[in-house]
Amino acid sequence: MELPSLRQLQYLIALHEHQHFGRAADACNATQSTLSSGLKELEATLGLRLVERTRRVVVFTPVGVSVAHRAREILLRTQELALLGSTPLAGVLEMSVIPTIAPFLLPCILNKVRKDHPELEVRVHEAMSHEGCSNLSNGRSDCMLLALPYNCGDFEYVTLFEDPIVVAMRADDPLSAANTIDPKDLAQDELLLLNEGHCLRDHALKACRRPDHGPKASPGASIHTLVQLVNAGMGVTLLPQMAVDAGVADGTDVVTRPLAGGDARRTICLAWRRNSPRADGLARLAVTIQNAYVKGASEPSQQRQGQ
């Protein structure tokens, strides 16, 4: 029985991902004619029509979509097989990180990771939670830094630390007189949250015990934007403590207060695929990240607004 080659499967996956012959060829470091020929050979080997070829668009047949998904699984398992005899923390490591973690955690950990694991080349990809989980599932990423609770998938998780969620307001806001803020004191029409799709939005709503945010539009595409909106007197918001510790409110009139209740927090973790050949190394990497962050968090910050 003639079997497809891995190169042919790579061509199919690239075309399915890019939906364009030229871009797919570039991604595979091949010419467009080579990629097209390889796909025709794959179709002949399988006896299936995988792609409809038109001048303007690429259209995958239903069986073509199914084969592309299976091809990705085959390549992922092949890559893992090639790693079995290698050092787990050497070579390239693709890491997805969500936007509400990346700018605050990475500065604390990257130098330590490079120092402790000099043979490792970490390539960071910032991605929303659903994108990062998808990348982890299909093999584009080897591991992911994310915040739980989040329904990411059947992965291995190592908890790094708990990240409290605090209320941020202007120093002249009457709420700032309290040592802790009761969630019921947060007026819905003044609460500013991140846009839909950010898991921190869901964590914030859970922390203030609300199922949703009601009709008010979410104005913030980033934590930094939310802080500036609060500083301008447009409302209050909820921030992760790691962002506050990193100085996101420095130079503003924004202060923070804890939320009352014990569930106002998110869990920061490192995740990877079950049965990954790099599992032992990733568990060691988690310890490195945890130690680097704890050490950084214990150092006095230059300024703690309102603390």
C-alpha cells in the first residue's frame, strides 16, 4: 500500500490554514507548483478529492477538511516521536500566553528561564485564551500560560500562583475610603470591563458575583486602557494584582482596594498536552517560572498607589 508522505501532509495542512496556494507554499518553503503537485499526488494516493481548485478561492471538500484535521494529528504525533530522545528543555519551545498575563509576568520570568535553561529557546506567542488553547491542542504551541477557571481542554496543568482581583478607582472616589469593597457597592453602570473574549472579564464578573454585565458596552481592549478610563473618571474596574504589582497604575490617580469575599482571584498555571514527551521538562520549567515570579513579587515596588 502506498502511503502519503509527511511533506504532502504538511502541504495540505498549510493550505487549510492559509486558504491560499501562494501563502501556503511560502509557509512550507516551497514553490507554488511544488505544493500543488504534492497535493495532487496526495489526492492520487488516497483516491480522494481534497481541494476544489478555482482561480480566486481555495475550497476544501468535506473529506478534505477531515483529512487535514487527521494530518495535523499525525504530524503532531510524529513531532512528539522525534522528541523522545532529546533533552526536554532544549531547542525551540513554543509558548502561548494570554494578553492579561503576558506584559506583567514575562518581564519577571524570561531572564530567569534563559539563565536556568540556556539550551532552551522560548518563542512567545500572545493569544486570547481560546486561540492559545487551540494552538496547544493542534501542536502549534508546546505549552501555555493561562488563567483558570477556563474550559481549555484535557491538558496537564501546574498551578503557579493565585492572582487576587482588586477594585481600581480614582483616589477621590468615595469607595476608596473603605478598606475592602463589597461587590454590591459596585454600580453596574460604572463598572468597566474588558471586551468579550478576555477570560479576565469572566473572572471579574465572577469575583463581583454577577452572571453578566448587562447592557453597558465593554470599553476596554486592554488592562492599560481600563486604567486610563478609570483615571479619567469614567468609572471603576477590576484588575489582577499582578498588573498592579507591575505598576500598571503608576503615574495615575488610580488606587486599588481588595474585594470582599474569598473567591476574588484567578489561578495562573502552565498547561501542556497530556503524554507530551516534554512533560518532565515542562514541570521543571513551571518551578522556574513560579520561583522567578515569587521572587519578583516579593521585591518592594517603586510605588503602590493608595496602599
